[in-house]
Amino acid sequence: MLPESFIVWKWKPHPGYRSRFESRHVNTVRAMIAKYYPHPHRFICVTDDPAGLDSGIETIPLWEQYATLLNPWGHPRNPSCYRRLRSFHPEIGTLFGARFVSLDLDTVLTADITPLVDRPEDFVIWGDTQRWTLYNASMYLLTAGARPQVWEQFDPVRSPQVAKAAKQYGSDQGWISVCLGPGEATWRQADGVYSWRNDLREQARLPANARAVMFHGHVDPWSPICARVPWIREWYQ
């Protein structure tokens, strides 16, 4: 079952944080989706600053809820993405459509992603990144309203600490992991989804089955260190 929308997020950072993401990064992801997803789709940026976005990108104004809620693992080094939890609101389909993919801006697509997103499950999320954290929210596929408990059970005071105590790393992804628990469908290396930091940092070539490479952490595909890697220069454009 194919998604109808791809969702990316861009907001001005909390005081003390350094912004890593600009409009050009949104435009680049849109270009990669257009190249590697040969099906009709909407491309939506949820943002508090639409300046500089290509004209074909839909924008949705970013809500303020959880805007000041910080990552329990420490800041400013670790970002806070709790505002993305609203994608699990039971009525989010009125904004995003009936089925959508949420994708980080520091993702590099390298081949047709149809096999990744044409799945029967109502929720699929990237796994295979940390020894103790179940899921990574850099990419997830959701039938709108399929996991409402992620939104409805979130308490801004208690939930971040519950996730940290359970050693589920991150902000929104920590809560997704502890709220849903093990057993959700995931993408892994066998599906063609790789971590630059964990899997490819020392590799001169891409694995033959690669479709998406995630740059979670503090190195981005536009970082100076990545400019020296031929396959990143080739695919991130």
C-alpha cells in the first residue's frame, strides 16, 4: 500500500541550539523524492519559516505545542523533536493524507524507494541504529491514526523521563520506542536502509541494495567530511 504524502520538518531552533537545516535541504529532499518515488504524491514541509522553499512544496504552519520541551538526554547537543509527535494524532489525516512517510532532512536516497514504502503494515519505522533503542524516527511510514497512543498518552513532564529511564535514546523516538514497545515492523540493512555513522563511514562504496542512507547524529551529507566521499557527492543533489 503506497503512501500519498512525504512529510519533512523544519523549524527555528531553541535558544542555545545551532540550526542545521535550511530551505535548501528541504528542496534537495524534495528533488530526491521526485527522482526515486515514481508515483503521484504530495511533498509537505511542516515549518515556521517557508522562505526559500521551492514553489511545488506544500507547507503546513508548525504548531507551538512542545516547542520548548527539551531532550532529556541533554541539550543543546541533542535536538528536541517532540513537535513531530502530532503526526500520531488520530485526525492527522486531515492534514497529511491517509498514509504518509515522515523523513529527516539529512537523508540521502540512492535508488527507487517504492519497495521500502509499498508495505502492507499500517506502521513501519527504521530500526537497527542503537543497541538499546528500539526505533529511530528518521523515517517512518504511517497510516494516519494507526498508533494514536503515541500522541494521546504523551505527558510532557513524565514521558521524556520514562523513555530515558528505559534507555530509549532521543526525544520523539525515545517516546515512540517506549510507548509502542518491541514488535513493530522495521526497515533494516536487508531492506536497503543504512546508517552512515554505524554502517558506511569507513566504506568507499555503497552496498548494492542501498536505497536510503540516514545521517542521524552530528554529521550531515553536506558536511565537509562528506564532501570528500564520492558516492555522497553523486547521490546527495
